[in-house]
Amino acid sequence: MSHDSEDKDLCLEKETQEIKRGFWLSSFLIAVMLFNPLIAVSYITIYKELIDVMPQLTQVTAYALGFFGFANFILAIGMWNWKKWAVYGFYVSVICTFILNLMIGLGIANSIASLFSALIAYVLTKESWAKFK
């Protein structure tokens, strides 16, 4: 590795370490990284049991919800690393999940509740948006 690339890597590492994320954004991202994979695994592994409770749920929608759970995990890692694409991707994922929730018959109130994570992400990233690259 050349000296210039080492300097660049060191500079990027130092820049990332100096950026303060704040308690609430850190807490939100940690919660997303902890709970979304668990929810995703549930949709994928026990979808047959979930169909008993939610008859409109199909294997395809269960797998799609599982996919978006894993996507949210990856996107939260991106947000942790100050990536704008991750914030935008999180919004898209939440909207897709909202639509899937309507499709499986959760009802409008429960489906709208799923949009709160996007609202929380917006509020928590708004003040620090300039830090995102």
C-alpha cells in the first residue's frame, strides 16, 4: 500500500472517530441493528405459524418482510457510518414495509405505526445531516 493511501485511510478513520452521533441517534441505530434481524429471521423461519395469525400473509410476503428486516440492519450500519444512501434506503425500506403490512391485512393504524421508524430516523438525522456523506 502506498504512503498516500495510508494517509488517506488514516484521515478517514480519524474523521469518522471525531464525528459525534449523539445518544438518541446511537440508541435508535443500535435498536434497529438488534431487532430487525430478529424480526427478519422470525418472518422467514416461522412464517407458517404467522399465517395462522395473519391469513393474508403468504410465503412471498413473509420473505419480503424478512428481506426488508435484513436490509434495515445493513442500512442502519450505513447510517452509523454517516452514509446518506443508507438514510434514503431506510426510508424506501420503511415505505415498502408499510405497503406489505397493508397487503397482509394489518390495517391502516398498525401499518401507519410502521412509518414511525422513518419519522424517528428523519428527526434524529435532521440536525446532523451535514455530517452524512
